[in-house]
Amino acid sequence: VPIQFSVAEFDPDDFHAQAAQVVTQWTATKGRLPEMHYLTGHNHLSPALSIGSDSREVERMVAGFVRRVTA
């Protein structure tokens, strides 16, 4: 199943620690780094809320992922 991960700049510290654990475990299991995005200027909710706004960063990230995994 195609998957990408993200963590936002203003997420709580434990979210960042959990993201690091995901990367570590994924890499150990799969033998490669996962697709991981660091969302500068965002908190835990703002990426979803930014879809459809003037900020296109998250939309581009999601659209790029969909193109790559459905090509």
C-alpha cells in the first residue's frame, strides 16, 4: 500500500519523536527510507485545513504523491 508520512513544524514534541520512530522502524523493515515530509509553518491540523486555500504546498505534496503511485 503506497504511503507517505509527514510531521508539522508546530506539532507537539512527542509527535516529532513518534515520526522519528516511524522512520526508524520503516527503514529497518523495508531497507529504505519512507517518503517523509516536514511541513514548515504548519501544526497538526493546518495541513488539512490549507487544502483549497491560497496556500498550495500541501495540495502539491498530495497531488505529487497520487501521481507517483498511480502512474
